[in-house]
Amino acid sequence: MPAREEIDITIIPGWNLRQIAADWQKKGLIKNEDEFYKRVGKPAYDYAANGQKAPILSFTDSYGKDLYPLLVTKQKGVSYEGYFFPDTYRVYKDAKLEDILDKIFTNLEDKITVEIRTEINKQKNNLFTILTIASLVEKEARTEKDMKIVADIFWRRYEKGWALQSCASVNYVTGKNTPAVSAEDQLIESLYNTYKYSGLPLGPIGNPSLTAIKAALYPEKNSYWYFMTGIDGKMRYASTLDEHNANVWRYLR
């Protein structure tokens, strides 16, 4: 009997479910994105607002015990965006979707260590919220230091009830990848749109790396309220809106 062919699949930090579905379809692991979304949920989709129930994943042992307790932290009404830990996975080319998910969620349980879980509980928080902040941080910042600074800005905006105003959250809804979203896109009706609605988006907007997760958990305290990435790829910070607008004018032209 011939050996089963194996292939590598890589989930890049920040990738969302659309990108994962496209990659897996290209590799022949799924027939189409609908097959994938039916199991793990649609990206940027508000199931409750549409009068529907989001898919629920259940992996149990022979005694009925949850194999992946972290999946239970996901809030109802959204997909499993954020729970696909970025890494490279070796899978059989003819593997069933369930087997691939099993491997990915096993890795998630390993990477979210006891230390991380303890710190989340210590902060009276939950993994879903941490993943949501981390997913924004992953898309808005490039370096570990910038991630920690941006995470602190997001947390303080969140605590004050401000709109987080993350362009990445709008891009998640539209499927675009623009550094500065248009005024028209900022008005798009979606609870993932952090320009239109204050507080956190409905859920994670992608799948954050361990670096981004730790940045969300251990942010670097600072006095900034605004940030932006210039066309040169560098992050600029500001303490006032006037300073921020000056940075936008100077570095995005």
C-alpha cells in the first residue's frame, strides 16, 4: 500500500479565515470556502444580527470531556476567527478537514500556556477578548515593541469607551488591504467597524501570533493616544489629535 502524501500548510500571522480558506482550497484540502465556513463560521459575519446560529465545534474524548477547552471561550454568534494559531502544520494531502482542525487546535492548547492562562485570569479577562485585541495589534503594528505600545493605546481607548478607529477592522469587513480607509468605508454598517462603533469589534479580525497575544497581555505603558504607519512602513505616535493629523499629512502623502 503506497504511503499517504504529506504537505505543509502555513498560517501566516494576521491571516483571516478568508485567506486560510483560499490557501487550503488551492492546496486541495477543501473543495471550496463554503465547506470551510460551514464548519468554522464565516469571517466578518454577525450571525445573531442575521437571525442565525454560528457553527459550534465539538471535540471530545471517549468520556465526553472537551479536548480543547480554549474553544469554549469563543463568544456566540461569531466564527472561530482568532483560534487558528499561526504556524506550519504537516498534514496528509487527503486529510479530512476535521483532522486538520484537530491538529491546529492541539497546537493552540499547547501555545497558550498555563502562564498565559493564569495571567489572563489574574487580569480578570478572557482569551476571546485578548485574541480580539491581539488581532488588531497584529494588523496595525510590525515590531514587538510597536505591538506593545499599540496594545496599550487600544486598551486605554477601550476603557474610556472611545472608538478604537482601527483601519484593519474596516478592511476585515470590506476585504480590502488599504493603509488608510476611505471616509465612505468608515461608515459601513458592521459591529466589526471600529470607526462606526466604540469598544471592541464583534470578535477577532484575524489570527494573531504569540507575539501579538503577549503584547495584548503585557502592553507597554505610554502616553500616546494615536498612531499611524507611514508609506515608509514606520510607526508614528502622537499624544494629541493635532499631532496625529500632522503625522498623517506628512507621512501618508
